[in-house]
Amino acid sequence: MNVQIPRGTQDILPEQARLWQWIENKVKEVTKKYRYEEIRTPIFEHTEIFARGVGDTTDIVQKEMYSFQDRGGRDLTLRPEGTASVVRSFVENKMFGYPNQPIKLYYMGPMFRYERPQSGRYRQFVQFGVEALGSADPAIDAEVIALAMDIYKSVGLKNLNLVINSLGDKESRLEHREALINHFKPRIGEFCKDCQSRLEKNPLRILDCKVDRDHELMETAPSILDYLNDDSKEYFAKVQQYLDGLGIEYTVDSTLVRGLDYYNQTTFEIMSSAPGFGAITTLCGGGRYNGLVEEFGGPETPGIGFALSIERLIAAMEAENVQVDFDDQLDFYIVALGDAAKDYSVKLLADLRNNGFTADRDYQDRKMKAQMKSANRLNANYVVIIGEDELEKGEVQVKNMQSGEQEEVKLSEFIDVVKQWFN
Ligand code: ATP
Ligand code: MG
């Protein structure tokens, strides 16, 4: 039997899970302020959903999907990202007919990509993402970007770089596409196989190639910003105006692209600029996609969203050495000595828990000293000591672990008394 964890996956052990829960809570708090609501879609979908929704010229679809046939012969894929599933669900459930538009959704859960594992790159990782469907107002672009920035700030990150770009509308993109083809075609033989096949299918993706990123033609490639028509220029200017108004700093990078045909107007990435951060510095990527809903058979509906992984967020927190104050106190630890006391502690423990306290006890039959040590390790605020004598007198000793003070409390009044301490 192979008892090792699969490559590119990780166990989140309790100590680390505390941090995860803390982050998840922060993320949800921020998201709630912006009134994005949670959607939960299946972990697997028909493969076609991703082939079409993510696009078959992308790395994800060409190389990274965990696809399989189920026993009924269906082609299924473990989701590599969230947008395609959300849009599938939006169309299937006719959310375009809901009264409150735009529909503002978020998701959080595991994604699966067959990648070469390295730091910040896993085969199973957790993405949080939002999608706002149904509005083409540049103010919602700014809202989505602000939300992403707020999430990073809420977990204490400071070294962030926001980079934005515009891909323009369909018309602008078509002209830019021609210019790109003319630019790369004469020397496309010097590029990787993927880029060669991208040239006609989706030349924009060449700009995003990780293999050929240092080729001299990359730098001289025609900039999309020179091809924006008036509408697209105005749209991009509005987004920037809103970001300025919100005091959100950014740089414009005309090489920031999203590969898919229906991505348009705003795209953005958030990078960590923390000195200790590894080679992969992108924390979050997002953009506007007008046309994806139609691709899935829905009515023309503009959309914008982003996705970030919790793993890279944690890596950034580590690089910035962010200290987190967890609430990891235990209200009560019961030290019971002798059989009768141990029997009694079963009931006392339940009473404490039923009254809203966190409480635990020894189950290893250890001596007093060892039990006190456990109480310390578990950050207990109070230790309740029950011995045979005390039990006979109908009382317990309660030790305040911070002050070291100890007092007797009548069992009949125990819950009422301790409740006052926590008031
Ligand atoms: P990259 O260029 O790093 O491969 P990507 O373009 O594939 O990223 P997206 O599909 O835009 O990434 O996903 C959004 C975010 O999800 C990324 O910015 C990153 O934070 C995170 N992410 C993507 N792939 C992984 C992975 N394999 N492991 C951990 N996080 C990931
Ligand atoms: Mg990738």
C-alpha cells in the first residue's frame, strides 16, 4: 500500500487549519459587506463545461485537467476553476430572471489541476472567487477589484501590487488581433509549439506564454491600449477614475491579458511585492467576460470576476510575517481525581458545554501534575479540580490560570457563578 499523500496535495493539520478557518472567516466577512452570496457547485462537471468555458487553447484545458469517465461512460472533469461552473449554474437556474441584478456570487472550495508542483503551485488548491453577472457598469469592475484588495488587507497584507489593463471590446480586439498576427507571423518558427498553434486561434495568448516570455518580439508586440476604440477607452478611464476615487493604487500593464475570446474590457492581477516571496508572485487574477453566459446558452449577460487561492494568500502572509491572534483559549479544563470524581466530571463537562463554554478533561487517567500540564498546553482559562473530598462536600476548586488564584465553588451554584466570571 502506498501510504503517501498524492503529489501536489497537502494535509491541513489542526494547527494550520486554525489559520485556514481564520482566513475563511475574514474572507466571508469582507464578502458579506459587498453583498456577494455564496454558491456551491459540484466538484466535478461534464468535461465540456470547462473545454468551452475555460477555452480549449488554454493550458488548463490542454494540459491540466483531471478528466475521467464514470461507470456510465460520461466524460467528467474535477473542476480546475470556478467561473465555468458558476456560469453554467447561472444559466441552468435562470438567474438572469431574478429580480435583483446584477447577481453577485462567491465560491470557495478545492480546484484540481495537473501541474508541476512547486511552492505556491498545487494539484489540489482552494480558490475563493466572485462573479458579478448582469451589469456592464465600470463601477462594478471597481467594486470587484476593491473587494479583492480588501480581502488581502483584512488578513494583514501590505505589500500588494495591483496591475490593470483593458482588452477593449470585440471591435478593438479584432483589430488588435490582426496586428498581433502580422507581428508574430514572420518569426513564429522561433516560438514554442503552443504559440505556433495559438497564432491563428488566439494570438493574444502568445503574450501570456511562459516559455517564450523573453523573446524580443514580446516587448515590441502591438499594445492593446493603442487599439482601444472610443467606447473602450472611456470604459477603462471610468474604471481608473473609480479606483482613484477609492484611493486604490494600481499600474497599467498593457501586456496583462486573459486568453479567452470573450474576455474583454477590464483585466487585473494582484501581486505580492513582499521581499521573501517566491518566483510566483501572482495572488489573484480577474477580469470581465461579456459573452460567456451566451456561450452556455443564456441571454447576453455581462460578467466580471476574479479568483485567488488561499495557498498563495498564506504564502504571502508568511513572506510578510503577518502575526495572527487566534482565539484558541479553552474556557475550562476539568481535573478529576478518583473514580467518583471522574464519573461526576462527565456531567459537569456537559453542563459547561450546554451553557456555551468550551471545555475538556483528561481521558488518560493521568496524575494531577500531568493533567495540569495539559490544561496549560490547551490554554485553559480555568481549571476545575474535583477530588473525592470536594465531591463529598458538594464543591470544587477552581483555579484561575492567569492569576493563579484558587477558590471553592459550590457545585449547586457552579454554572451561575462561572457565568458571572465571563460576563
Ligand atoms: P499561474 O499563471 O500562476 O498558473 P493562472 O493564470 O493559472 O496562474 P488563474 O487560473 O487565474 O491562475 O487562477 C487564479 C489564482 O489561483 C491565481 O492567481 C493563483 O493565486 C491561484 N492558483 C492558480 N493555480 C494554482 C495552483 N496550482 N496552486 C495554487 N494556487 C493556484
Ligand atoms: Mg496556471
